[in-house]
Amino acid sequence: MFNVTKKSMQWGEETLTLETGKVARQADGSVIATLGETSVMANVTFARQQKPGQDFFPLTVHYQEKYYAAGKVPGGFFKREARPTEKETLTARLIDRPIRPLFVPGFKNEVLVMCTVLSHDLVNDPDIVAMIAASAALTISGAPFMGPIAGCRVGFEDGEYVLNPTVDDMQDLRLNPDQRLDLVVAGTKNAVMMVESEAYELSEAEMLGAVNFAHEQIQPVLDLIISLAEEAAKEPFDFAAPDYSELYEAVKAAGEEQMRAAFAISDKQERTAAVAAAREAIKEALSEEQLEDSNLGSALKKLEAGILRGDVVKTGKRIDGRKTDEIRDIVSETGLLPRTHGSALFTRGETQGLVVTTLGTGDDEQFIDALHGNFKSNFLLHYNFPPYSVGEVGRVGGPGRREIGHGKLAWRALQAVLPAATDFPYTIRVVSEITESNGSSSMASVCGGSLSMMDAGVPLKAPVAGVAMGLILEDDGSYAILSDILGDEDHLGDMDFKVAGTENGITSLQMDIKVAGITPEIMEKALAQAKDGRMHILGEMSKALSETNAFSVHAPRIETMNIPTDKIREVIGSGGKVIREIVETSGAKVDINDDGVIKIASSNGDAIQKAYDMIHAIVAEPEEGAIYKGKVVKIVDFGAFVNFFGKRDGLVHVSQIENRRLNHPSDVLKEGQEVWVKLLGFDDRGKVRLSMKVVDQETGEPAAPEKKEEAAD
């Protein structure tokens, strides 16, 4: 019934297996990839015809984590997987980016790639397994895919690169000083296609070494996929790239001169309008048949790319007149918004980000219900890209894949320099509102985010800046590396290469390559040029703010205290009764974790002190020989019980009330009366023994010892 093909190999510490032929047999390509006990099923389908008028490649990649894969039931009311999580969205992008450029040029049929996590061993991250499964499924599907690709994760510990470190090793690197890198690389046999990373001030040489190490490690995986395809691949889809050379020549003849003049305009809005006018002029010169050709969009884009790319490589002069390594003018401002905790406006040419920092308490941490476990995050970065930022009208809704991806890139770049939670016990939320965009708004978010947090008083280890690099690689091997690319240079270039970091090293690297043939030498030169650009931007940022500001007066103050873990229950009380009383009485927020660390937050210092004193009274132990102020709570024949330390009571025996014989304690005491007492110690049964007569009841100081003769009387 089944025609199963299965291939396995030892890869690092685990066995990697690819299997096809048993599940989802009606898909064009279906592969279950397993690494250790983590399994992902990838299914590929593609349309046999292009939709009429389709002028772009409609590739859709979905990645789904099923909770059953880890033996869990989803949270929430509905108890089923709902909208994609951030991890699912980011992984879908991770798979999309390296495979998209490898479809045959001109192929515009709809393609759907669906990756489903079936089993997760909580050791091997399923994102890498999903990428390999998707590549294998595409390779055997018959689609015009010029793969395969493979991917791996690389760690960096004790100066050594680590292949596919475990999920726990990569979890919250900020708290793991021994692990300095989380790098994902995807590539073909001959070229790296995609890089995504979170790093802790690695040098350019260390980052390049990690990329090269990853490319070496994926070679046997590529061989395994090819081996599977040799036995299980379907017949290639009969597709030939359309020949639109005649249409292109007509387009070129009709509008090359006007299009070249349009690209000579440095202002983005004027240039966009001029390019649109040139396109319309070209269309007016074409025949009805040419206008209906589905390759018209490709011909126009080829003309635009030829003009932009050729001029840059030949003359070294870019659209806006800059040199290839020149950064646009930068203006940085901080403290714009009076009531926010921190704010910055970062403007680089026609790209601008208004970035705002808010400091919160432990209650504001984000609770993340992930496949490998639940955890909290105290650093949030949200990126918004409204239509007006590019002068357009559009629908406004929740964040899309692009916004989530750009926000995560900025998050990775900044979190490496955050202070330890023990030193700065705040939840930090950074929001980047992109108000203008013409290239690299994610890097503007990094620069603005760094300034905004410094304005809020966050003690960063060092300021962080980011720069977007581009590449134009011609067929003859000539190339130009561009610093601080514009939007048009990104769309029509061959590489989008974003590097963020401090003066000491790289904190994040993201690279998307649209062509095969990027050599290590080109990457090395791009990294060196990016470092020069980053240093320049850091210098410009320092003109606005070179040191962290004083703490914002509008931000909550947080004090921390540690209590023994066996006292946590006492502070919380039955059903939370005690801690609610502390919060209501003091007016401060109180957050307790399982380690006995208590965070007390309020904008009022007196409220913090009151909550601190109430908690201290509960958890602290009274000291023998110390003097305390207490209140009489009960009078009995043999003495009085005094509440002297939190909720702790002790007995003042009738003989310890005054230096004279009393008929009854009520002769001098009444319930509710405040008195000074000294803790004499504890009796054999652990009962507290207190004394009033050895303390001056007026001052609370130790009473003067009586003279011997007075004592004899």
C-alpha cells in the first residue's frame, strides 16, 4: 500500500532521518524529517497554471506547532491552536527567505509549503528540522525549485562553534554568559542564502567563522536530501522560463531615457512619482498585445534594475548621489515626550523612527506559552509600520509577518546589552513607530531603541547601532557593496545584509541573499564596511546622548528584597490574604517569585518603605537582647501578652513589668497600650520572654541600673 523511502545519517549528536511515501500522499511533496525525537512534517503543493494577470511569485509558507507534539494541551478557553504565535511566524519567515530566490525565474504559479511539528523532544528545536523537511519536500515535488537547501543552528562557547545546541542552551542567552551566539544559517551546496542571529558582541571574524562553519555542517544534509530525491522525486514540472526579450527591448526603447532621468532624482517622493510617470509613458507607447502580456511587470522591473545596478557598479554613484560606503545624514533627539519614561526620534535620511520606552513591574512581564515550556519575558520590543510612513493609503490592523520579523531583529540587537534583572528589576517595553521609511527601518528601530532606553535611565552596557548593507553583483563578477541602502536599492539589489552592534562587537546579524555566488570574501568585505558604518552612526548618536540619563521621574521605583523560600507562604497568606493586605495598606505593587525574590514597586518612596517594613516584620526573626515597641494585646493574672514584632506576641511576666511588686498587671497596664519591651530570650518550650522594667518606657532606651543600696532596701 505504501511506497516508503527513508534515509538516515548521523548529524552531530543526533540521527537525522527523512521519510516520504507513507503520509499525505496527495501532496506534491511530503517529507517527515526527524532529528532525535523531534519530527516535522512538510507538505508542498503548487498550482499547475499561473493565475491570469499574476505579476509576482505567490509563495506561502506556514509553520505550525501542535501542542500534542510535546504532550501538552493548549491554554485559553478554546483549548486548540489559534492564531500563529510569534515563534511560528518567525520560523515561517526563516523557511521562506532562503527558498524563495531558488525558484526558476519567471515561475509565478501559486506554491504552498506547510510545516507541522508532530513531535518535540524538548532538546532539538523544530525550526531547523522544519527547514530541512520543507527543502526535501520541495526537492521531490517536481516544482521548478533549484535547491535543495539545508540549515543548521550554531552556538559559540569557550571559543568553539557548537552544531545545533539544545533548546535549553539557547533559551534566554542573556542569562547564560558562557553561550554567546544563536545563529541560524541556510544555504545550498555552493552558497549561503540566509543568516539570522543573536550575538553577544562577537567580532566580525568570529561571526564570519560561524557562518562558514555552518555552511560546512549542512553539506551532508544536502547530500541526504539529494539521495532521497534520487529515489522518490516526481517528474519535473514542465516549465520553461518565459522569453520576454522582445517585450523588454520594446519597453527599453520606449522609456529608458525617461526612467534613467527619474532615477537621477534624489528625493524619494519625487523619484517615486517620476518612476511611476515613466512607467505610464512606457505603457502608452506599447501595443494592446504587449500591455496584456503577463511579463510586462518583469520587463519593467528588469529595466529599472539595469539602470540602477549598472550605474552603481560602473560609476560608484548611487541614486541619491552618495558614495557606496557613505551613510545618510543623521539627526538624533531624545526626551521629546514629556510624560513617557524615555523617548527618542532617530532620523537617517528619509527613514525615521519615533521610539518610546516604558518601564513596568513584574506584573507587566509577558507570559509565553511555548511548546518547550512556559516562561516570562521582561524585555518587549514592538515595531509598527503604518502606511503613512511611505506616503501610502492602506489598511491598518494587527502586526503582520514583516512587522513581527523586524521587531524581533531589533529585539535581538538590543537585548544583548540589557542589565541583569537583579541589577535592574524592571520590565522594559520599547515601541518603535516608523514615521518615515526609505530603507532599513529595523535598524532605525535599533538606534532609536538604544537612545530611548538610555533616556529612560536603563543602564545599558553600551549603546547599539545598526546599518543595512546591500550588494549588486553583476554577471561578470564585478560588484558593489552599499552601506545604508535605500528602499529601491533593497528591492533591486542582490543582498540585504543588516548588522547591529556596539563598539566592541556584533549583537545581531541578518542576511538575505537573492542570488547564488556570494563568496566568503564578499561577506568579509561587507562586514568590514558595515563596521565602519556602525561606528559612524554610534558617533552621530552620541551627539544626542552619550550617557544614560537619570531615572525618569514618571517611572515606578522598584526595590528588591530576598526572603527565605520557606517564608513565602507566610507573606502570601491563605488565599493571598496577607499580600493583598500589604498592597492595600501600603499602596505599592508587590511581586514574589519562587526563589524568594520580592519586587516592591511604586512611584511613592514612602509606599515602598511601608510595604518593605510589613514584609520584613513577617519574615524577619526577632533578636535576643533587642528592644522593640509593642502593644498590649491581652492581660492575664500572671502578666501581659505584648505584640512586639510583626504578628509575634510574647509574655511580659508580672515580675518583669516594674521594679516593684504588683497585685495585678492591670494596675499599670491596659489592652491597646503601647510599651517598650526587651527580648530576654526563649524558654524551654520556645515561648518568648519579654521585659518592660529593663527599658525606659519614656525613651525606649535601656533603663539605668539600680544602685545597690536601693536594691537592698
